[in-house]
Amino acid sequence: MDGIENAFQAAGGNSGGLPDLEEIEETAHRLFGVAGTVGLTDVGEELRRIEQWARDTRDANADAARAAAELGMRIAAVRQALCAAETASN
């Protein structure tokens, strides 16, 4: 998660710039693999969605403000899946 959020910050996501979608795509792909390895299927699915979203958004030359808002929502979904997995394991 930090890698995705860091890519967002580094690309100026909070100042109206378009997030570094290639870095976000690559980071989400790596984290998807890790999530699968440790059995966090729901988390992995959210990360897969971020990976695909980043690819589609980059290919579509999306509006920066819209992309930043969508990324924030997608990161929130991954965090929610992580919280659910943690609650289920306790």
C-alpha cells in the first residue's frame, strides 16, 4: 500500500498532477502476488483492480483530478479488505 500511495504522492497527486500510473500498476502487480502468496484473496482482487485501472487510465489519457479521486477510492477499498482479513483472522 505504501508503494502505491508513495507513487501517488511523488507524481503530484495531491497537487493536481496525474499519479505515476506505470509505477502504480507495477506496484499493485507485485503486491497482488504477495497477497496471493499469503492467502489474502480479497486484498489481491482489490490490488488487481488497481493494476487494471492504472493500465486503463494511462491508456485513456485520463483527467488528473478524476484519476486522483478514483485512486483514493481504490486505495480505500484495499485498506478495507485488509481490515476485514485482519478481523477474520482474530
